Amino acid sequence: MSVEQIRKQIGQAEDIELEYKSAKGGFPESFWETFSAFANTNGGVIVLGVKEKDKKLIPDGLDDTLIAKYKKVFWDCAHNKQKVSATMLANHDVSVENVKGNRVLVFRVPKAAYDLKPVYLNSNPFGNTYRRNHEGDYRCTDAEVRLMVADAESQGHSFDSKVLANYTIEDIDMATLRAYRQRFLLRHENHPWNELDDMQFLTKIGAYYVNREDGSEGFTRAGILMLGKTESIMDQSCAPWYFVDYQEKLSSDPMLRWTDRLYPDGTWEANLFQFFYRTYGKLAQLLPTPFMLKGTDRQEETSAHVALREALANCLIHCNYAQQGNILVVGRRNEITMRNPGCMLISVADFYAGSHSICRNPLLQKLFMFLGNGEKAGSGADIIKKGWADNKWQQPMLSERVQPDECLMTLTLISGKSDFGKDFGKEQNGTKNDPKDDPKELTERQSLMLKLIEEDDLITIQLMTQKMKVSEKTVKRELAALQEKGILTREGGRKSGRWVIKQAAN
């Protein structure tokens, strides 16, 4: 954030990227937990010298002497590896600002680069690494720490490049290999690899690896994920948590979970190649622009199709296959969402800026690029944005969540607001009731809230507040109204529970 953005933000209520710390009793030790949490999540701002109580800000009233003292304490600790493992701040990231006429110290903590994570305290990442969620700072589990360490090492020893022991050509689905080679041939008609036998071809594209130093060889994890048989992929030695899922939701009845679904049900080999092309074919049918004219010639593919393919390839390429969770793609009338396990190795801001790309699975990316998908030069975001901008649709939205780590890409197919929920409260004859006459008729805000819950039944009130751009009080009021109408209920506790859409309004 710029200085002006920070100045606008401070003075507001605490949220996932803003934390107040009182310094009346000295430099607070909890400062460093929040420092670690912001660095390991999406960055944030720590305001030292004020506390929040009952939604009110109470400044400490720092004077020049205390400000100078706390600055020195911070920089001494920040450069002490026994205190914190990495410091991303520069001098301009620490400033003196005003809250209600009182001077405070403001620290802008950026998201740490993937190869600096985890940012931890007291010389030991286990038990001393923190991240941020809507409940505040939380101590990372050992498993979360290990995933961050693996990401930090991914460029030198990526998860997808590992050679799998005891895998043979029998683990490759030959129908998929033939389809891959056919697409490669159509894209590279005169390429010399087209003359190679299957094993030579697999070696050239990186699906099979021969180590020239020690003579070892075998199929790579990327090769099996892309071209393998379902049971070979899901084997404990490859990707035991692998699960791909496409759900088509075209019905207005929330009790009907989907109108079409594609998942590993045993009727097809659920590798990434098959899932990509089968899913893309279904998603393309949802686009309202099936073709375009270039002069008098009809082009079967628009920039929206290219963008859709790029977004789907990104979802599969940047997925963390070492993490528990599934890839979920959902197609609706006016929206497509793509969710994959694992946060990005760059910030969301860097993704939108383009020209900067770090891939968690570079070998998988290579396999997709041979077929014309998965841009490597950081232009993938630009391709996706252009496809949507050409159709005057809302800009694609990328968001991240922790516990569990997930990325969600939302592609809205309309220029205005979503019509999700418009079928709630309809009469059987298809005419809409007057809200005054039907207590179950939904307001526009309630419809949007149900849409957010359908996308993510674990969504927090704080995240709804951000996405809907309303106050927390308003969100709670609308949630209570939906519960009173019998449409929405809550299962589980405040922190670990989920929202459940019970029924449509009659």
C-alpha cells in the first residue's frame, strides 16, 4: 500500500490486514507474532501506540522520546536472526502518523517472498511461525511450516519434478498419451519429436527423466499427473490427495447440488490432460459469445475462450498437490469459479500486475505450454483480464484463504451485478412476488450473500463485509434475516462451523 492508502486505513477497525498494538508497557512482544503472521500471509499494517477496545481506538500518546526508542527496538530486533528469521522492511516502511491527533508508529509489513518463508521467531520455525486469518494471528502447525519450506525450495527441487520409484509405462494411460501427441502434432506439425517413439517422446517433454550423472531414470510426478491412470496418480507415492471435480450448477433450485458433474468416478482416466479438456469443453458452452467475426470470416474462438483456457491451466499448474484438498471448478449461468489447494508464490497484486511469474510446478507448466496453454512470461493474468475486458465483463477476481490454503478465481460473465438468487422467492407461475407480500422474498443484498456462501460455505463475516462493502452490523442483520426465513442455517461453532443453504423461499 502507498502512504496515502495507509493513512486512509489507519483509524478504521482492525481487520485481516490491520492490527493495533498498545505500547504503554513497552514494546509489545505480540508485535512480532503479528509481524510473522502478516509476512507469511498477505502483508499488513501494524499501528504501534494505540489499542482498540469496544470498536473504539484509544491512543497511548507517544512522545518523541518513546517513538525514537521504539524505532530503535524494532530495528535492533529486526536485524537479529535470533529474534526473527527475515526482515522485508525498508526505512520507508516505518513512519510516524496521526490517529485522532496522536502520534503513532506505523509499520508496513509486506508479504514475504516465497523463498523467505516461513518467517519465524526465536530461531526455530516449528512452534514459532504465525499466519493471519479473520480471527487474528494463529500459530502454524508443523504441517503448514513444512509446506512453506517446500515452496521455498520448489524452484530447485519442485514437487512435480520428482522421479517416482517403481512406476512404468503401465502407469501411463495410452489413450491420453495418443491424444496428447495428436494435439502436439497439430500445434507443431514439423517438429522432430513427432517421429520419436513413445518413450523417447515422454523423455523429451519431461514426463520421463534420465539422470546422466548416476544413470537413474523414471517417470516424473508431472508426467503421471498429466498422462497417468487414476489409480497411479492417487497412489501414496504420487499424489494421495489428488481429486479433480467439475460441477455444473444451472438450476435455480439450491436443493439440486448440480446439473452435471465430472469427477474420478471410474468411467474415465482422471489425469490432468483429460480433466482439462473435458472441463474446458463444458465451460466453453457457458460463454455467451460462442464465436466472433473477423471481417467476414467466422472465428470459432474468442479472446474469452483463450482467457478461460488460460485460467483453467493456471488453476492446475499452480495447485499444491502435496497439500490435502481438491481442485474444484464450478460453472454457473453467469459465473465460473476455480479453486485449488495452495496459496500463490507471488502476491495477488503481483499477479494482476503481470510480467512476474513463479510457478510451483514448472514441469507441469512445460507440459501444458507444449499444447499452447499456461503462459510462462507472466502474461497469463493479462490474457485472462483481456478476455473479460473485451466482453465488458467484471474483472476476474483472485483471492486467497488460509486454513486451509486455497486460491479462488472468480470469472463473472455479466457486466452488472450477479443474478444469483433471483429465482429465490418466485411464484410457481414464474412471476416474482412483491417483497411486501412475501416475507421470504430476498433482497438484492441477501441474494449476493447466498451467492458468496454457495461459493464458500466457510466464509467468515469479516470476509463478507469486505466483499459486499457493507458494515459488519449489516452483514449480521442480513444473516439473521436469512435464518429467520428458513433459508440459511449454521452448523458448528463460530470458528469451525459452516453455512448451509437449507431451501429456496417458496
